[in-house]
Amino acid sequence: FCGLEWHQRYIIIKGICHGLRHLHEEQKIIHMDLKPQNILMDPNMVPKITDFGLSRLIGIQQSRIITMNNFGTLGYMAPEYSHHGTIKFKSDIYSLGVILLELITGTRMPPNIENVHKNWKNRLQETLSYSSVEASYKQVKRCVQVALNCMETDSEKRPSIGEIVKILNEIETGYEEDETPTSTQLLCIHPLELRFPFKPNHSITCPLHLTNNTDHRVAFRLQPERLERYFTEWLCGVAPPRSTYTLIVTMRDRQQSLPATDEFLIEQSRLRGETELKDISQGKAETEYDNFFTEVKEKGVDPVLEQTLTAVCDPEGNITAEIISTVDFDKMVSMDVHPTKPWDYNKPFQWSHMH
């Protein structure tokens, strides 16, 4: 097995599902041609759903459309559309299931579930600690089941996109409970092990996704054990309610890879009332966050929750994922279904294959 690690695939799965929920629930749009070629990645590996040439806008009183012209892509088209020309929201769900299955297993064909589970568990055991393996393995199994449920021939048996997003949120909640059974975390943190693909004399970045599933603002600060190895000016911020905050952790350029793992301590606490803290885009804010967390600890009204993350510098050549641009940009039609996450350019994502 080669390609992206599980935590990267899981982030992509979440992004696609949140994008489709925006289309279905907020825009009332059926895409009708969901496939990997129409899912592009921004520089931070956030997926964007594109190409709305076949899309349909559903009226408030409508639940389906009948058409005599089928223009979707074989292998991703729902049976009711390819056979009868019926278009409904759950037609997109079928396509989503095929995409998720392909992202997890590398193939659109129904897999041998036991082999998929076994292959992923072996892969996870090579790169993660025991607790992280068990948590990620649960995610794999649940996501495989979601993909298969989406591919039900009977459209009524498929979950809605809202139900799928709810399942993913429940997976994350379970993930945090497994990792920190003695405390309740305000933020779902992913990954718990930061991996930096080493390249001599180059700064190396790793995205850290902080999901705030609460109705409150959450202040956080990430502190590396060895300050001299990382840029620290951008490691604090405020995660808005019901949102995911992506923090880009940057390792300073080095001539040689790190011989051992590093540790990061992440602090988090609820931000009450009208309290304001500088966003990371305003530069250094260490003093302000020092004062905030010190004051919270002294008052004792809200807890300051702490969690330790590990960091690994992968030797050069260990990362095999690649993004290849094959899109004719002059003909591409796109819509940003993640309006809170700006991006600079489009890159189609090439799925990796499981052998």
C-alpha cells in the first residue's frame, strides 16, 4: 500500500462530505457528476467540489427530476439515474459512496472487507502508536461501512448527507474519547501525530486540524518542546463555534533529519463574553495568550485542557503522495463550497491504489 496516510484521507473524506452537505442542504443543488476528477485540492489539501455542468437545482416542493438524457460518468452514476433517468439527492450519495470506497481502498469494486481492514491495520501499526492505531482503525471500519451504505441499489436505503456528516462527527467524538478518556476536550484534534516529510535545507509544513463542535469560541495555543526547531509565532488562535480551524505547523529548515520524535503541548480553554485575542494573522501574540491562560488558571472558572501531540520527521523519500495537474483550466467550471476556507489554485487529486 502506498500513498496518503489515513489521517490525510480522513480529512479529505470529511471535506468532501461537508461540501456536498452545503450543496444539498443550503443550495438545494444535485451535482450529478461527482467523481475524483471533479474534486480538486487546494494548497492545504482541502477538497473542493467542481464542474457543475450537469447540476440540477431542486425546487422546494420537488424531491426528484426525470430526464431522458443521461450524461454522468459510468461507474459513479446511481442505478436509478443510469437505468431510469431519475435524479434525486441520493443519486449524489451513491456517487459519494463510490468515491469514498475508491479513496479508502483504491478501487471502485466492492472489496473484501476483511482484507481492507487487515491491510489498513497493518499500515497503521507501522506508523502510529497503539492508542492512535486503535482510534484510526475504528475510523477506517466506520468509513468503509458508510461508503457501502451509500452504494445501496435502493436509493431509499442510502443515508442522507446530513446523516453522513453526523456519523463523521460521532467518529471524531469517539476518537477523542479513546485518546483522552480522563478529560473532555473542547477541540477534536487531528492528527495526534504530526509528520514532517524531510527535505534538506527546506522549511517543512504539516497541517493540524482543530474541530470545535461546541457552541463557544475556544482559545488554543500549541507549544513545541524544542522551540528552536519550529516557527512559533503562528501557533495560537481562536476556533469559532461549529467550525474547523486548520493550523499550519512549520519546522525550520535543517540539513539533517531529526533523530527522534518531538512533542507538542496544546492548551485550550473556552473564551467567554466579549474577550478578544489576536488572531494568528496579526503576528506574535505569545504574551497575550500567556496572560489569558494564566488568568483562566488563576480564576478557575473554566479549565485549561492540555494534550500532548507527537511529531516525527520522516526521512527524505518516505512520502509517496503526489498531486498531478491534468485540468484544462480554461474549460473548468468551479464553485467553492467551503467559503470560509480561501484557496489560491486548483489541483485534481489522484487517488492511490491499495495492492
